[in-house]
Amino acid sequence: MNADIEAANRELAEARTTGRPCPPLRGRLLAEGDVESAYRVQQLQSRAWQGRGERRVGAKIGLTSRAVQESFGVFQPDFGMLTDAMAVPDGAEVAIDRLLQPRVEAEVAFVLGGDLPDPRITTVDLVRAVDHVLPAIEIVDSRIAAWDISIVDTVADNASSGLFVLGTTPRRLADVDLRLCGMVLEHAGEPVSVGAGAACLGNPLHALHWLAGTMARAGDPLRAGDVVLSGALGPMVPVTPGAAYEARISGLGSVRTCFSAEGQ
């Protein structure tokens, strides 16, 4: 194993443990644009979490906005793993000290009822495999100081994952227009982020298609029961300690989370 990959893994693990972000990895431990090595760092972290007893429950997709992709100089999304330790019940309070630099964004979550093992996946395959969809809030976080990230940094850092909150109003795929569904994320009753399904690669189903094919080609396909966070429907918002956030997605319902004040 490349020593720099192991060093990058150690720095990210230490940042999670101590609550102190590390400097950017790119240009220091990982070469600019070396996404393959960044995914190897991510895999080391995922294995360590599972070795501690965490159970993988799905995956998250990032970089689904064209504008964000262009800012990183990339032209495809990225992904990270979800474990049961990252799941937060709808409406539950999150201890702010669990996170380093949290931000929130509203997403469509897919829950699979079938496996997706074939990389030559079709839209029909996807529709058959999705059991239901849910509104979700992803609490993203970065172990990289000041969110100074490139594609290499975020991929290595498990696609800047933190926690996730799923709503409790499952909907069938046929009952929702995912491309046109509007989203509003509110704090203290005021909108702080707005968007629609089309902001996520044109349709959240397109993001799921990309992930399913990518993971199948890697020999680690999505399986029945997996949760997939398909990507932000609007801009992510920095978290204010002590604040509550509610996301409403048309046709899907709402989902809520709140954060403890600092020092609690």
C-alpha cells in the first residue's frame, strides 16, 4: 500500500477522533486529480468503521450539481458509504460536537427493494429496484480545514459525509415527479435553501443510475435494502448551533433535524 495513502487515512481518522480538521490532502499526500488513490483512502476508512462493528446501509452521491462540478473541474459525481452509525431519527437532536464543520442540504433518498448487480443497467431496471423514496436531510461535514477541498480531498473524506436524516413518509416512485419536485429548506421558519429535482443531474433518478453502474463495475453493487442519498436539490447551508432545520419536498413530505447549542 502506498505510504501516502496510509498517511492520508491516518490524518482523516485523527481529525474525526480529535475534532481538529487536517490540512488539504491534495498536493501533499495525494496528487491533484488522483481520484483513484482518493477512493483507496475512502475504502480504508470504510473497512475500519465496519471493523468496529458499523454496518454499511447504503451510499451517498455528491457533486450532482453542474455548477459545483465545474467549480471542482470535474464532470461526474462522486460517492461515499453510509453506515448505521450515521443515521439520525427524524426530528432528533444532533450533538453539535459530533461534527467538525457541519452543513445541511435537502435530498431525495431512494430505498432499494432489489439488487442492481449488472453494470449495463437500464431505467426499467432502476424503477423495478426502487421500493420507495423519502425526503432526506444530509448533514455533510469535512475533516479538511475550512472546507478547502478539491475532488481528491472530498472523495478521500468519504465524499464529505457526516450524518443523515430520513423522513417517515414513504412514497412510490410512480407517485412523484422527481424532476419537477420543489424543495425548500427552512431555519426558524425562513427559507435558507430552495431548489428542485432537476438540480440533481437533471433528475435524482439519473444520479442513482450513475451510482448503480459505477458500483456494479467496481464489483460492489447496490443491494436490496440499501439507502441511497441522491444529491442536493439546492445549496448546502452552514449549521448554526442550537438551530432546527426542516426540509419540505413536494410530493414527498417533510423531514426535520435540530442541533444542540455549543457547550451542551
